[in-house]
Amino acid sequence: MELAVIRHTRLDIDAGRCYGQSEIALADTFDTELASLHSRLAPPYSAVYSSPLQRCLQLAREFSDSIETDARLLEYDFGDWELNRWDDIDAAALDAWMRDFVNVNAPNGESLVQMYARVVAFMEALRGRDHPHCLIVTHSGVIRCIWAYLLQIPLAEIFKLEVGYGEVLRCRLAANSQEDVVYARG
């Protein structure tokens, strides 16, 4: 199965604000970014999957009328930190999380291990489906988890992978993980 995995386009939110699963509107650059994506992608797709957040659904609808949303494609859950400025989050709690962001939950949120488990569950379920050409519209954290899954990258290293707005990861999901191939990003 050939996959194109897209991060949503730019958002209308001020820099320095913590967001994950909150609904955030797309920036007014959406049409320009969409034109760029249309020039880089090759529809039609036999299946289109999307995070249920509107910033992903709006983009997914530009490529298909038939979209399957899946909560496993949601961004990291920052819990109590959602929509706070990073500078306003309790420094001790933030430091504890930063020392072990792989295993430590954001307060009333999730850990990276928990997020990774749900993304892997999605990928394994997808592996069992018969879609020759599939599009996934999601978030940077999910895309980093997909990279980690496909390339067996340690979770502690995934933030070294930059994932820009509107960036596309192309890969082949094979019948078994030893035959998966990552082609390109861009």
C-alpha cells in the first residue's frame, strides 16, 4: 500500500502557545498551501484517513468526499497545558516532563509512549486493509510516531525530525514491517 501522510497546513495561533488536541483554525494562507499540496500529490486515493480535528478534516476534504476519521490520528494530548503559553506553564512540572517526555504524561494528558501505542495500532490496522493508494491527514506528532514506527527510531529521538506544515511523508506499508519502505518527505 502506497501512503502519502500530510501534516495539516499553518494555523491561526500565536507562537509560543501549547496546543495538541485543541481545535485551532487554519491560517489565511490555506488556499496557497493547498495549491502547493495539489501540485505535489497524486489523487485519486483509494482511501483517505484523517484526524477528527477540523484543521485536518478541512484539508482532507480537498482530496476526497469519502473520509474516515480516526481518533488514533489525533495530536499529542497536552491535557491541562492545552492552549496555555509555554512560558506560563508551571516550570517544575514542565521540567519533569522535559526530562522524560517519552514516559511522563502532561497533567491529565498522555505520554509519548501512549501516543505512540495508538499510532502503531492505527498503522497495524491499516496494514491489514486493501488500499493500493492511501492518504492520511494528521499532525506533526503523529507523523513523528509513524517515522519512528517505520524506521525503528527511538522515541527519545523523534523531535529531531522536523515536520513542517503541509509536509508530506511518502512510504510503502507492506504486508510485514520488514518490507516497509520510506521514500521521501517534502
